Amino acid sequence: MCGIVGYVGTRATDTVLLSGLWKLEYRGYDSSGVAVISDGEIHMKKAVGKLKVLADILDKEPLSGSVGIGHTRWATHGEPSAENAHPQMDCSNTIAVVHNGIIENYLSLKEKLVKEKHLFRSFTDSEVIPHLIEKYYKGNLLKAVRLAMNDIEGSYAFAVISTKEPNKIICCKKDVPLIIGIGKNENLISSDTFAVLGLTRKIIFLEDYDICVVTNDKISIFDKDDKEVERKPSRVNGKMIEADKGEFPHFMLKEIYEQPKVAEKSIKRRINHNENFNPFDLAVSEGEFAKTSRVIIQACGTSWHAGYVGKYLLEKFCRVHTEIDISSEFRYRNPVLSGETLVMAISQSGETADTIAGIREAKLAFLKVLSIVNVMGSTVARESDDAIYIHAGPEIGVASTKAYTSQLIALNLFSLYFSKLKWLIKEDELTAKLKEIELIPKKMQQILDKSDEILEIAKRFHRARNFIFLGRGVNYPSALEGALKLKEISYIHATGYPAGEMKHGPIALIDEHLPVVCITPKSSVYAKMISNMEEVKARKGKIIAIATEGDKEVKNVADEVFYIPDCPESLSPILVALPLQLLAYHIAVLRGLDVDKPRNLAKSVTVE
Ligand code: AGP
């Protein structure tokens, strides 16, 4: 999704902006641009495609000046092109704006502005902003920005520079994150903290409807009533994004291989056999948890799949009624939110617009929200009553891998903790289950050690046009996740299905050309899975099975078998995830695709 940076200070502004944009690259984008004020004019450079193109332009023609803004654009309105890239300008090229979000009423605003003789040069919704500011400017830029904000409907964070008041950036936000980085004789703005961490760790998180005037030595913030307010800076200790793939050809592969280490660290942090089992140190009281009779988990994409596994775990271990909802459905469905309900939000980035909106829905109904999140200080973490951090480290590949397995580990630990609070698990049973969790990192490594087997399978199937993934019970969400991983990076159509549902429709697709990935580890539904595989085989489908070491029966049905180490059913989605990730990865690489930055996708989905 679009990323914003801004800088006021004495360093080379174009270099600071560009280095901020590199840090935002992981979010996904298709074009970029910067604008800097110098000699009373706005100088602008834009590029379509990778940031390298913009970097090369700036290398040849640097922009000097002490105030500037930059942007990476992920197209929503208008194709990726130089005209549609940001900054967008007003008619007289005196106001430049970068925007993240969607202006929902831009068509009516544009119509009006066109009638008032404003000249539009792009197909973007964002271009209405500089024109509105131009219209309202009567000698006070701050006032003009506020009036423009009042006209706009939708979600936005935007930053403005103008030759009329050249020493400042004015920025504001609603529903989309925007932060201020405080430096010495210099200040920065950005869509997220990563972009400024190289220069400062003192961060202000702006609130909705805030307008902020940033100069090199002053930050003034005005709330929705235009009252000047103090927003306390936080110290962000998160690591800077390591843009280093090391020995790996792609970030995705590096992140897949990091999983045993990440899992080991997070498990060690959470389990201490000498103490009473309390893995998360949550502010929501034990009493409140114990009373909870219903859980609603809301999330998007891979995080939603983790939440789906969570539903099975919470119902199994805690006997608590658990619903799983896609955030974009939850937020608009007017869900029944009452009683002793705990709402959980799961998000790697912590900035997913729909998930944040779901949290706000729950808070409006006075429900407690517990989130499972990776990025420290992110909006999801800040707006929830409590946050469980998964500590997976920065995930740069667009396809979520190590964050997913870390979410599953957190959900397993959380459901055991919850079960303990409800007096549903005996001490020795709990100890045995925790010991099984502690074995997971080693088992993950065993899988990675024979990843070549997956490469061989990928070689046999990378030309397929469609895939089906089947699973049952706690591994039905694994089937959904396997299909999502494959389609998002290989562009092969794939669908995940509960195996028992296959005969109600998708079985019609099966023929000798269709690979069907059957997730068949040892489990309470193993025999049912084998029957479903027989049904696939009878129709000549090509079966790729993921099964438990030592399982001989599966070989009689499947064309290919990849074995994972034995583990309890509740932990099997964690191990199953690795061969599914590797399969998607190798297929995408064999098809010659950009695995880390697949087309049309963004890492941080900050618009709905
Ligand atoms: C994962 O591989 C996807 N790229 C995507 O589905 C992602 O999980 C989804 O956008 C949710 O993101 P979040 O976890 O940051 O909220």
C-alpha cells in the first residue's frame, strides 16, 4: 500500500526521502515520487516501476532543498503511470501532496472543482486534495488543509508542502497511520516507524483528525476541534528492517528458513517450567478471561487462516464458543456483540485497515479486544486492550510465512492458558502439551532439511493451471493457507476446501491434469481423509499428500508423499505449513516470478 515520507532539516533531503522510501518498499508499490522545495519552487521527480528507477533519476539530477515529501504508490484509482504517481499538485504547481488511503467522494469533489476551473492531470482520487487546498488557501496553509479535510470522505493520511509557506510540512490523518519522527534540528513524517528508525527512535503516533505542522525545530499538533494538543512521544525499540537476504535468493525463502529459530525463541520466552504457566502477562484479568463465554476472532488473509486454526483450538481446549470472521465482513455485518465476548484481532503488520476497523466495532460495543500482532507499536496493538506479540521479526516477503507459524504457536499457548484459567486442563496434561510445543522447532528443522523433496514435487507440477488443497478439522485452514500461498506468488488458480465438502461441488474439477494436495497427518479425521483421497484417485486426480512419518497406508493412495514428523493434532498445522510454503515458493521460482513482490499485492494493506 502507498507509503508516505517527509523531511524537514539540514541533511540532503532527497537522500533522506529516498532512504525512507526504500524502507517502505516492503509494503508493495508500483510507482514512486518525491518533491522538494528550493528557490521558491517545487521540484519533483517521479518514476514508474521499481524504486531503483527513481533512485537512478535522483542520482543524475539530485534535488536540493530542506523540505520535501516522498511517496510509493499502490494503484487504486488510475493505472501506474507518471501522471498518477504522487506527489500530486494544484493548478499553479505551488502545492504538492502525497496521500495514502481512498477519498470516497472524490468524483463529486472533482466535478465541482472542474466547474470552478481547476485543471486535473491525473486519474487519481488523491489529486482533489491539492486542488481543495488551493481553493481554500487565503494566506493560512493550516486552515486551508483543515477546510480540505472537512470536505473529504474516506480514509487518508496525507502530507502537504507549499511554496507559499516553504519551511514546513503539514500532515493529517484519518483511519490510516501516520507518525512523526522527532530529531535534533530535523523532523520526519512517515506511514510507519521503519522509515525513520535510522534517524530517530522518538516517535509521535498521530490520532484521527489530527493536523500537524512540522518544521525543523517545532511540531504543533491540532486535534479535531482545532485545539493545540500534546501527543506524548514514544520510544520505539523495534529493529530496523534488515534489507539483507543473506545467502538466500529471496526474502521469502530466508523467512521460511528462519522459522525454527523464531519458534524456539518465542517458545522459550513463553514457557518457564519453574513458574506458574502465564505466558503472556496480559492486562485483561484472569477473572475476565475465565468468565468469557464467546470469542470472536477477526482478521484478514493468512492471519485469518491462523485465526481459523485458533477456533478449533479454543473450542477443543477451552470449550468456548468461537467464531472466526473475515474483518471486512465483520465490520459491515452489524454483528451481534454482547455478553461475555472477547474479540481477538490477528495481524502481522498491525496496520490492516479492515482489522483495525473490526477492533473499533468491538470497542464501540464495549467489548475487550486482545490482539495477536507482530509489529510493535502498530495501530492494532495500540488500539487493543491487550496485545500478544509474536516476535517473529520483520517479515519482508509479501507472502506471510514465519508470522503465520508464530501466530499458530501463540494461539496454541493462548488456548492452553485459557483452558487452565477455566480449570479444564490438569497440571500434568498441561506440562505434557507444553513439552510437545517445545519439540516443534526441532521438527521444523527436520522438515527444512529435506526441502529438496518439495523442490522435486514442484518440478513435476509447476506447469499445472489449477490446484486443489484439501484438509479436515484443524487442517482445513491449512488447506486454505496452502492455496493462498500458491495463488499469491505463482498466479496459479488454487482453491482450499474442507475435504468432506468436495463431493458437493469441486469434485467436478478432478481429472488427470489436476494436482490435489491432501493434508493428511495423523489425526482424529485421518481415516476420513484417506476416503476422500480415494475419491480423488478414482477420478485420476494427482495426489500430493502431506502425511506423518511412518504412515504406509497413505502411499497406496497418493502419487507423491511428503512426510512430516509426528506431533499432536493441535500442533500439526504448524508443521504442515512448511511444506506448503516451500511448494508455493519453488513453483513460483520455477515459473520465473518475483516471489517477494508478487504483482498487485501489498505487504501492509492500509486501505479497505
Ligand atoms: C499473506 O501471505 C498475505 N499476503 C495476506 O493475506 C496477509 O496475510 C493479509 O493481508 C493480512 O495482513 P496482516 O496479517 O498484516 O493483517
